[in-house]
Amino acid sequence: MRRLLAVLAACCLVLLGGCVTVPTSGPVERHLPAQQQANPGVDIAPVPPAQDASPGLIVEGFLHAMATYQPGYTVARQFLTADAADGWRPESGVEVYAGGYPPQVSDSGVVLTAPLVGTLDPQGSFTPGATAYHHDFGLQRDTEKQWRISRPPRGLLVSQSLFSGTWVRADVCLWDATGTWLVPDPRFVQTGTPGLLATVRAVLGGPSRSAAAAYRPALGTRVEASAATLGAGGTVTVELTGELEALDTESRRRLAAELVWSLSSLDGVTGVRIHGNGAGWDLGTSGVLSISDFPQGAPLPPSPGEGVFLLREGTVQRATWADPGAAPLAVGGAPIRASALAARTDGQVLALVTDGGTRVRSVAVRDGTERVELTGHQVTGVRWTRQGELWAVLDRTRDARLRVIRDGRETPVTTDSLPQGWIRSFAPAPDGVRAALVIENQGRTSLGVAAIVRTAGDFRLVGWRELTPANWAPAGQQPADVGWTGSASLLVLLGGSSTARVVSVDSEGAVATDVRPNDTAALVQLAAAPSGRAVLRGPDGQTWRFVDGFTWEPWLDRVEAVALP
């Protein structure tokens, strides 16, 4: 089920280098994914500056020392002047620059100029970068005539090659604003024990700022994490301190669910034991908690089965993923002309855009019962969310470009935080709280992720984060379609040339891997599902289904649209 997810999610040990690199130009390349691990093994300790080291060696040693965690970064500070060491704040964030750009040494100093691949804020949230990075380290001699750095970066500065082995992605899972679903809020943490503790503290700290309105706020009581250690068998012991007596049983259980799901996103973690002020938490279990103890609100919904739904030869049809050679079966009654379709997450109801885009109809898969859900708008696409809502994409460039239909009621969606332009693709995440969008404006398309905020009678998208495809898309190929293949992974269809590409990207835009089929010239649609299944469609109606790794096999022809629940 998670084959396609493995192409991206398992490679999160290597954010921007090592086995996976993020080039700043040229074609997207294929890479073997590495594992996202909680315990990296033996760390290589940073080396203090050597006596009479040259300016170039001082800067290189400083860069290496920043890549390995130490409390207070005491070794890295030894490369700085006394004043610079006092003012340097490594906890303020991380800047990651592209590999292959060593510092340049000249008579005027040591300067680093390289493409900025991305940054981490103090919470560990990643923001892709698309600018050049330039920094003069300000080499000076100290009182002992040794070269030292007087102008360090504001926080940590790490090359992608060094970053690759020392940081991993933790899918911090927090309750949505309704307290119904756990929603990933990915962060990047350092490997080993520091990363475990950082993950726990990220849970206690609450959601990242950009999309905080879509999540429940952090605990109102003062609770801190003093330790998180990985023991034999993959059990992490979490030590909490503070005003724990203020948490009732339900609050403890909710916090435990967040901790267990978040820590379990790291490879090698099989269970979590929680201690509060030195005493074990009694939640009605044996003491070691796993994700099986918190099935409610899991980030991924249950599998909807084997159905793949098609618009083909003027009818709605259902194919079976498990038996690709079987002839598709008709769904519904009389043939109906439709331009787009979507399958509800349980696979039991379809939505169709009909009547030249002016109507949206729902069709029950079991008996073909139809109902008109929306009229009076020009609709270009439809999607369902986990919450049972039907979303319609309107042919508009601004204002309310989306409509939500639930229980027969139509509600406009506030999209002020999104870039202006046509929404060419709208893909709700498996949790139904985030969405990936492709927006076109004046010939340029942008790919980004936003959060869905639901209040009484109101829907709005907030926290737009562009994924900056310039870092991983070939020149001249812009995003055309997008779909989710896991709780924090996307497939992106890149168009704009005679040969389209499909790229697997994490939801933060940090890691990209080319997964396109080799025998396709042009592609016009991508359909993807959280199960890892994916289908591509060409302009002539030919489809390809994802099999494994980088393999796509030709499938049905004469297909006008395809949808996966």
C-alpha cells in the first residue's frame, strides 16, 4: 500500500543531499531513498580549530562543526571571536545551501556564495529557498594571532551534503481545530536523541505559525520535556515535567496520541512510554503505547478498497486495481456527459461536473442514484474531503474560487490568502485539513500547500506556502496537476514541454525524486491516492498505472478522466 510513499517518505533521512540531492537546475534525477531514522548510530565529533589554521580551514571547520549537534555548540563557538561567540544564536534557525559551492578564499577574506535551498525556523518548519546565498565570514586575528570568524551566520549554516546525515523529518501529528483528526505538521530535527527530544517539544509547542488556525492550540498548562531516549526494542521513554496534575484523563490521552503518532514517524520507533514528574502515565495500557492504541483520528483514513473510477466512452465506469486486466463496469444508469469526476474517500459516491460545467451531480456507486449538488456556477473540477465535504473549483481568478457542498448546503470559501489566478488543481490532503493547489496566473503556475479552517458556516484557506518548484523542476516545466500519496507526500505532474514529468515531493517541498514513466510524451492528468496508487492520463485517453519503484504500466485507453478515492 505504501509503495509510492516509500519513494519519498522513506528518503526523509536525506533532506537535501547524500542519496537524495535537490539540484538547482537541469533535469530531475532518480535517487535511491534512504531511511528516516531515529537512531543514526555513531556520531563524528566536531574538531576544534587547529593551531595556526588558515582562514579557509577555519571556515571549513566551522561549517563542519555546525552540522553536528552539541549542547550549546561549544566546539563551533571556538572558531569565532569572543564577541561573535557571545552573540551567535544557533537555535534561531538553519540555512541550507546547495552542495558543490565551497567557501572562496581571497586576500579580502572568506566568502560563501551558493544557491539557498531552504531554511528551517526555530520550530523546525522548512521553507524552500529560490535565491542566492552570500556571506562574508569576517575573518580576524584574535589576541593570540589566530584567525577567527567575526561575522557568523545568524543561526546554523549547513551544506546539503552535511545536512543529509544529521537531520530527518518528523511528522509532528497534532489534533485539528475540531479535535477529530490528527494532522501532520512536519518538522526537521537532528538525528538521534536530540531529534527525539525536539519532536516531543514540537508537540508541546503546538502548530507552526503559518497554519495555526487549523489546529488545536498548544496546551494551556505549563508542561515541558526534560528527556526522550530510545531504548531496546524501539521504545522511546519521554520524561515530562510541569503542571501535569492540571491535565485530566482525556487531555492526557490526547497528548499521548500526539506524542505516539509523532515519534512513530521516525524509523526504528515502535512504542512510547510516558513519565510525568517521574511517574508513569496510566492510560489503561501496559505502559508502552503504540499507534494501535490510538486508531481514532489516524492521519490516514482507512483504505476504500480497489475501485478506480473513469469517464470512458460517454459513461462512468469502475475498474479494479487488483485485476487491471478486467473490463471496467458501468456505474449509474443512462450515459452522461461529464468533464470531471471525483470519488468520495469511502469510494461509495462520485461527483460529476456536467452540463458544460454548470452543474455538479452526485452519483451513488451502489444503485446509481443521482442528485444535483450545485448549479449556477462554471465549475472546472471537484474533490471530496475526509470530512464528507464536496469541494467545487470555479472558473475564477480571484474572490471565492471554491465552493463547499455539505448536506445540501452551498458555502463559498475565502481564498484571500492564495495567489490570484485560476486554480488548475485542488487536492485535499488525506486528513482533510491541508490542501495542495496548482494556481495559474499570467502564464506562470505555482504549487503550494494551504490549511483549511472551518468555523460555523465558514470555510477559509490560510497559511499558503509555495513549494518553489524552481529547485527541482526542469527549466520550462511548470506544475500542472498534484495529488497526495501519503500523509506528507505528493505527486506532481510537470508540463510545459513535449515530454511531461512526474515528481514525488514531500509536502514541505524539500525532497524531490523523478518517478515519471519512460514511454510517455505528454500527460494531462494525474490521479493519486493516500494508499500510494496513482494513474496518469495522456491527451489521447491512454492511461498508465503505477506499479512499483519507477515502473508505470500501460492500462486502459479512451479515458476522459480518472479518479481514485
